[in-house]
Amino acid sequence: GLEIWRIENFHPVPIDNSAYGRFFTGDSYVILKTTASRSGALRHDIHYWLGKDTSQDEAGAAAIKTVELDAALGGRAVQYREVQGHETEKFLSYFKPCIIPQEGGVASGFRKPEAEEFKTRLYVCRGKHVVHVPFARSSLSHDDIFILDTQSKIFQFNGSNSSIQERAKALEVVQYIKDTYHHGKCEVATIEDGKLMADADTGEFWGVFGGFAPLPRKTANEDDKTPDVLPAKLLRVDKGQAEPAEADSLSRDLLETNKCYILDCGAEVFVWMGRSTSLDERKSASGAAEEMLRSLDRPTSHVVRVIEGFETVPFRASFDAWPQTTQVAASEDGRGKVAALLKRQGLNVKGLMKADPVKEEPQVYIDCTGSLQVWLVNGNEKTLLPPSDQSKFYSGNCYIFHYSYPGEDKEEYLVGTWFGKQSVEDERSSAVTLVNKMVEIMKFLPAQARIYEGSEPMDFFAIFQSFIVFKGGLSDGYKKYISEKEIPDDTYSEDSVALFRVQGFGPDNMQAIQVDSVGPSAIFSCYGRLYGLIKPFTAASVPYWCLLYSLTKGYLNMEICVASSLNSSYCYILHSGSTVFVWSGSLTTPEDQELAERQLDIIKPNSQCKPQKEGAESELFWDLLGGKAEYPSQKIGRDAESDPHLFACTFSNGSIVKEIFSFTQDDLMTEDIFILDCHCDIFVWIGQQVDVKTRTQALTIGEKFVEHDFLLEKLSREAPLYVVREGSEPTFFTRFFTWDSAKSSMYGNSFQRKLAIVKNGGIPVLDKPKRRAPVSYGGRSNVVSADKSRSRSMSSSPDRARVRGRSPAFSALAANFENPNARNLSTPPPMIRKLYPKSGALDSGTPAPKSEAIAALTATFDQVPIIPRSLKVSLGAAKPVPEADPNEDSISTRIEALTIQEDAKEGDADDDEGLPIYPYERLVTTSADPVTDIDVTKRETYLSGAEFKQQFGMTKDAFYKLPKWKQNKLKAAVQLF
């Protein structure tokens, strides 16, 4: 949500929600933006906005209050200085389409606009900034777009050198002015630069300026000047003075946790504050940065203040070497100490402890009732597979799949490639070329996908339902490659020894993967005639192994199955000829075991299997695996979907990639290419007006984006990559937006579309139903109903909200940053519900009840000290929180609903209240130093949350939801039963 305060007499005063977006040039403001991430964590951005006429004292007060507000939030917010007319794009994204500062301020008494006569105003649109300029013909130019606001009509003047995209965005400003200052009732006209008196609107426009005259050449003014990007320079702040930090290159090691630093990059100046610095030191560093900019005459440079451990991407990108993660324990330690202190005093601390993360079920966002075709890539050709083989892939091959499924009013298509881990580069290139031809023949209607083995998305598995990956390959290219490299052919055969890991989420989404049959460090190079030379091999790192060999075409083939390929969290199928075993790990469920039986019917139909439970295996089972060995028990992790980021790609003046903050569907311009980065999936969106040559390079553009890794998130080169065309967007793409399919189906360029919307008062109605909302689909049905309609099975579950306790530090906002009679903090972004149907946004209209712990911590935020690695709270100075009105929507009650988790680590579970905690070694039944006076039937309850999760692989809450027999079995496995 958004919270805004205006600085009045050097104190922050909250403003009403209805005034959000209205800024006065004589004032300074503090803006808090709280965003809920997909994981449930809340991210804070604090901006202080300085009007061009604000006093230096008010500007200084805004800067100081920003630091204090960050301290109250737990010291992890990113802070930005915003100067009128030079605001960051992140700040402007909160107030789309624009902000138009008004003259005046609190010191001048705020003259009421409605009491004045209407004044004709002229605005210029420079990028995302809208600036009021003198109402004169000399203000116009060929390079920019101008908006003339008269009492009866709004004119948009399009400079001849402006782009279509700029003109389209300016129309959004016209719509804003129409709705805000004319109550939606006035005419709109567009004027094209260079078309003299072409129509009545053009004549009327020039008549307002006293007649037409040639426009002067644009001259640069102060507002047009932007600071240059300079080589990054690091300065250390000591006692309020900034001194250069001597270093040959910038590295993370230069930043000490007990100091503050300034990183000067020209257009941006960063203030880095170590976790162990005090509040006064942070204020002093901020003041030093402001003073540096004044001395260098760079008043419009952006100032960004970051806390150690929460650095922004641009800041980290300025360093030659930055570690992927930096462990920051201060916040967690602070939370723990506060909770322990209050618990000892008998207060309820349940609201302060971090809640268990919600276990989300896997989601499918594609209709699974369609038709599937699969081709094997063999050299430069593709061979269609029969239906019985289209879900059986080989790791050494490449495949092409074509999936058609029912859309909202027409068939939709997904065409893609699957690359096996052992596939050869030549056949990968052939697969891409063949798919591009297929997409081009289909007039670029299908969505296109590039999938790598091991990184398959859930939608891909759902399409195939039962999916099997064998080792080796069948194509000529693969056979030729292993022959040239003298690599043994390990292609699967029914008579060989093979081990399959079974995974999945149900009969309509299950996989069997033939696991590696060679130990991690084993090197084998065996070939030659039986009577000839057999090259030496080593298998020293494999504790137990066996060789299974057969004479084939004069070559000695060697297969090694190792027990280390097993995993307690999965079921496995092991077969050798007619001997078949189904092994169930100790952590598997009956559902997992059922999937193994189903996959066995496909891999080895009509075979009798011998069930094997972990810990009760037969000797023959271990003999086939070469003997016992250590193996893991944790499930194989996959990259989780993160919060989506949208990037615009421009190629007119070189390749430029720019992030679009707070994005919506309206940001997708039909002339451009956009990339949606969800970490585990990358989408390349192609507008209808993009030229054909660029369209064919879409996949390459996506690969370059992944390679560059703009967010420094260690993107996998094998992440699923999709190409999506405007007008044919699949549901698994549109779920990240509040989508209106009518917009993407409009004709014309961006400007023509927006003009039609502005003049018609809305989107023209098309004779087609609206796109259905994102849903979760089940498996493809093979049964046709009596009315011959396609059947779908959808899985759904009620929206779940994640409730966490309010931060103890956050109540420090009560004195200066809270008005109990004002409704300030808006609800969390509604996009969260749209983006992730399984994780609903919290209904912030119903505030969570206040706990005693929260009431005990109320204090003014400017009294909250910053102390290294802890957060001290003076209970003696604490003041009670006034009783909240149930109709209020103030920051106190709303923050409880938003559930701040600022100082918690993901995955920690609450310890049982009232029970002592003992180490695992003293609780086990075989302990040499056992604990006395405990309930021996509930030994696990005395473990700490972290140690419990380490031993059981789950939280306490998840454990106690299991059946009693399952609990006892798990306890026995770790010697607690």
C-alpha cells in the first residue's frame, strides 16, 4: 500500500487518501510504499519528495524523518530523494499516469483551486515527467509533446520528432487531466506538428496562441539538463565528512558494517549504511551526501540510501565483485530478543513470532484438454512420433511439440522444443530452425517455448500427463557424436539394468526419470574388441559398484548402477530383465507409491514387481545397485517463481533494456518488445507492430536477456523461455496482469488505440467474450461427452492469506507518523491475487486484533535507536496505544493486516510456548546424558524449531498434521520414539 505525509512545522502530518498524487511545489513530503512479495515478505521503499519552492529547512526535515521512519520499520527500507521534475521512474509509477504539482504550499495557506477562475495551462511531456511551462507559443518545440488545457477542450500537440509510444503515453495524461479537472466532460483534440490548418481543431489550437508561426529551434534549459553517468567513486563518511576510499577496484570487502559510505555515480548517488551504525551516523551520512551535491552543483541527482543486506541492483552492479548473498543476522537477532523479553514478562508474543510459510500446491495455468503432437529431431529433419511414444523422451535427443487447446473464442497453440541434457548442439539448432518455420507458417499465432531437461515447468508436464525420460538417444546425430568422442552408448533398453525416479503430483502429472547410472567422479573409457585392448577406467569414488556388460557389435558396453542415486523422498523403479523392484523411500506418501505403480505399467507393462521399503530391502536389490551407499533424503529443489519484473526492450538507438515499475497491461506497447522475468520462467512479448525480422529474433533476444541477468539473480541459462505474440497471449502469461483481451485485439498503433479509448470513453466493444480469469486446470480428458464438448477438470482451492505478527518496531510510527482519524495505508497491491490465484491478498478491511505485545511497544519513531544486531525496547517508556476504532484504516491496524515479516528468516517455525528447549543429542533414546522430567512420548516437542526442521525436514505444524502412525514412524527414524 501507499502512505503519504506532508512536512508541516518540521513534523510529518498524514494526508488523506483522496489527496494522493496531489503535490504542492512549496512543500516536502514523505512517501512510504509497502509491497507484498510472493513469499509473503513486505518490502518497503521510502521516498521524500521536494517541491521546487520548498525551504531548505523543510527539505532537511523530510530527509531526517525518512531515516527515522526506516529505523521504525526495522532498518531495511530503501530510501530515495525525489526532486520535482526529476523524480525516479519507480516513484512516478505509484501515481500513473503522472503527477502535476500545483503552485503553493502549507506556508501559503493553500489557495483553493475551486475558488479561482479557470486558467489555461500548457504542459510538456518529457518521458514520464509532466512539467508545467509558460503558456506561450515559444514554449512549443518539434521534439516534445505538449498538452494545452483550456476550459472547453484539451489539445495534444505532437511534435514531429516525437515517437508513437510517447504520443500514446501522453494521451494517458490527457485522460487524467480530463477526469481530474473537467470531471470527464470536455472535448479532446490532437494536433500534428507540420499540418498547417488541416482541420478545425488545428485552427482553433493555433488561434489560442494568437495565430500560427514557425516554431523556434529548441534550446536547452535547466530542466532539460540531466546529470551525466560518471565512473563510480566510493567515499567513506567519518564524523559527517566524506573522504575518498582508496582502492584499485570496487569490491564488497571495502564496505565495513560499522561505517557509512557514499557511492557517487553521477546521475545517482548512493548512501550505504552498515547494519552496525547508529541512527545519528546514518543521518550524518545523508547530510554529507546532500552537502556534496550542493558543492558540486548537482541538485537533480537522485540520492538513494540503502541498508547493508538490502542493497538495490544498481548499487550492487557498480561493484566489480558482489557476493550472491550476504548474511545479515541483526534483524533476526533483534526480533528474537524483543520476543524473549516480552515472553518473560508474561505477554502474548504469538503475534510477534514468524508464521510458518504457506505450503502452496503446484499450479497449472494451461487447459489440458487439447491435442498434442511430438516430433523427434533427427539431423535436419523431424519424425512424427506415434501417440504411444510421444511422452517417452531420450536425454540424448531433441524434440518438437505442438499443442493445440481451446481458447476463449478460438484454438490456441503452444509450439516448442525440448532439449535433453545429452543432446548435441547441431540438433538443438535444427530444432529451433524447424520450430521457427512452423510458427511462421502459422502466421506467428502460437506461443513458442524452449524447454531444457531438468527445468521443465509445471504446465509442460501437465500437457504430457505421464512423462518419461530415458538415458541415451535414438537420433543419428547423437549416435555419431558418441562414436566420434568414443563415449559408451548408454541408451536405455528393456533388458538392461535401469533405475527410474518417480515424481509428480497426481495421475495427470507424473514423471519417471532414468537417473544417472555413473558415479559422480567415475570415469570410464571402455571400447575395443573383446580380445583387444580395453582402456583403463577408474571408479575410486564409488564405494560399491558392479559392471554389467554385453558384447554388442564388438564393443564392450558398461553400465554402473549406484545406490547413491536413491532418495528417501521418492519412489524408484529398478529393473533388470524380468526382475522388477519398486522401492519406496521412508518419506514418500501412499500417493507417491501409487504414481510409481502407474509408471511401472508404462515402463514394464504386465510385469510382476517386488515392493521394497526403505530399510527392508532384499540382497538382490542391493546387488543390482552394486551394494549399499549413502544417499540423500531431501527432495530435489526447483527454482521458485519470484515476483515478476517487466522490461521494455528498445532497438532504435542500440539495445536498451529498461524496467517498468508497477506494470500493467497498458505498458505493453504494440511497437515494442517486452520481457517478463519471473526467475523460473522468462516471457518475451512481441507487439503486433514489431517488424518480421525482429520477430524471428525473439528467442535470441530472450537468451541474451538471460545471459545478461539484469536483476543479478543468477538466472539459469536453461530457464524455460517463452515467446508470446500480442493478441494470442496464453493464460499462463496473462495471469501476471489484470488482463483485458479486448485491448490486445485492437487495431492500429499505440497512439491510435489510446486515442480511440480517450474519445470513445472506453475500449470499443468487440463481438467476442472476454478472456476467462486465470484458473488451475487438471488433466486432459480422453472421453468426449454426449454433446461432444471438451471436458475439463479444474482443481481449485480457496484463497489463503498469510497472517504474520506486526513488527514491534513498527508501532513506533504512532506518535509522528500516524493520525488515528485518517485512513492512509491502502490495501496491498490487488495484483497479488491476480498473479497467484492460490495465494490471495489479505482482506485489509478487517484489521487483525491488537496484541498486548504491540501495545507495550508504542513509542515515537524518532526515539527508536539503531543498535548493532539487536533492537532494544524500553518498556518503561512505552505508552499504551489508544483504543482503535473498528472503522479506522490507519497505519497501525493496516500494518497488522499486512503482516510485516521484516526481521524473520524464511522457514523458521515457532517453538512451543512454555516448554524448555534441549539439544537433540540429549533427547534421543540412546543418549548418554538424557534429559529427565520430560514427557518421553513427546520428545520432539522439546526441540528448537530450527533443530526440529533439521531432523524431520519439516516444521512442527506440518509434522502434527500428519497421521499419528506417520508421526511415530518419523520419530522412530530419528531415535525419538
